[in-house]
Amino acid sequence: MLATQQDVLMVQDHIKSMTANDKKILLIGDSFACPLHKPKYEGWPTLLAKKYKIDNLAEAGVGEYKILKQLQHIANIQRFGLVIVSHTSPSRIHTLKHPVHNKGLHKNCDLIYNDIMEKSHIFNSRLKTAKNWFKYFYDDDYQIDIYKLLRNEISRSIPIPSLHLDHFSISKNFGSEKHRIDFCQTWIKHRGIVNHYTEEGNQIVCETIIDKIEQSVWQMAERHRNN
């Protein structure tokens, strides 16, 4: 029996819907990846969303533990074709309540030394406690070991293809994921105010991610789906 034009159109629509679903991306991470309200120019997550359908759960200022929690809060992760993880610094310390940031973009922010020192002039007993903790009790070796465990758990918890991004020179040394992109030099050359990159830097990041996805990650997703 010959297929009618309507049958052909139905098959084509089905293929298109499958492709769209397979190429739906979950984006998790820190301020390098988080959505911004009315930025001066478009960040790379916004640029990437023009090509792919993206659910962006990244949050400004969060540590690796909260990035893991972003992932764990997702029901039915299999509905995505890919997870992109923007990893943060090992030196960011988890806290349930930041001594300064408690609303807006940084409402779930964790502690990091430079941020605490910049605001140490503010009279705030919690801020003073955080400052003294960094001064007297911070253990870099411990933080790195915890970071490695969290990063490995993130990778282990993703049952579908994933792409991992590093922007900090220190964090790139502790990743062992198969598909990774090192943006450390890009950030040094193109530091800016939108997702920490200049307008040109955001375009470079976006184009690099697209190239990586199209050249290798979707092929891995296809093999994953067929197994």
C-alpha cells in the first residue's frame, strides 16, 4: 500500500517531535550558567536556548553540593537528551543561610572567601562569624576532597549523556568526566558582567558548546537511546 501525503506528513511530524525531545537540555550549575533578568547583553545560556530547548536550573553563587541538589530535584531525567553541568569552585562553602545574600539572584548563595572579605565592613554578627571561620578554620585539602566526592556523585547520578564545563582553573584539575570543556583561558581573556563573560566571551562559550554537542555529544546520546 502506498503511503498517502497525510501519512508522510504524520511521520515527518513524529520525527521532528522525537528530535526536539532528544535535544532538550537540562542546564545546572552556578552563576556562570544561571538565567539573568534583563542583562545588558545576552549570556551564553540565552544564546544556547535559541538553538535548543533548555530547562535552566542554575543559581548564582551556589557550591557543588547545591548543584548536585539541582540534579536530584529533577523527576524523570530521561525526558532530556543531555545534561550540561557548569561546575563551581571547590572553595565555595555550603550554607543554609548566607549572612548577607538572602533574596533575589543570590538568595541561595553559599560562602566564598573573597565575597566575605569584600563585605566584612558591614556590621553583621553572622558575617563576622563567617569571616573568622575562613580565617581560623578553613581547610583547603578537606574542601578539595569534598569537592571531588560531590563532583563524582554528580557525574554518577546522570544516567544520560552529559557535558561538563569548567571556568575556574582550580576546578578543572578535579574533573574526570568524558565530555568536558575547559573555559578557564576564555574567562581570563573575556571577563564581563553577564554570566561573568563579555558579550564576545559569551558568544565564544556558546559556539564552543554547540560545536561540542553537535560533533560528539548527540552521537553519544543516539547510542545511549539505542541501547
